[in-house]
Amino acid sequence: MPQGTLAYYKPEKAYGFIRPDDGTRDVFVHLESFPTGVHPEEGLRLEYDVETDQRSGRLRATGVKVAGVVGETPVQ
């Protein structure tokens, strides 16, 4: 699963962009891709899957998880 940092997030629009650790192009992410109860904020470390958006043809993050968290407990 790719990892990256939430580099930009616009709460009033419920979307943002993840900057992948591998240096590839930023990936669009929508609030609906985050687990229930996660409040996205810039700088948050994430793991995610990537798919191509059918409408725009751009990369979109799906199945987003907070990196280093298993269930409700952070990995130490």
C-alpha cells in the first residue's frame, strides 16, 4: 500500500491531495475515502490505494488509513 502525507486539505470542500513518499504526482483524496471518525488535517501520514477516476482520468486515493494505526491503537 502506498504511503504519503496529506499535503493539502480544504475542509469546506471535503477534499485534498496526498503527496506520495515515492515522489510521484500528488493524489486527489475525498473525505469519503477516510475511515469514519478520522478528521483529515495537513501533515497527517496516510496509507491508501490508488485508482483512476472514471470521470477525470486522474489518480484518486481510496481505502485511506492513518499510517501506523491498527484498528484504534497507534503502532508503537
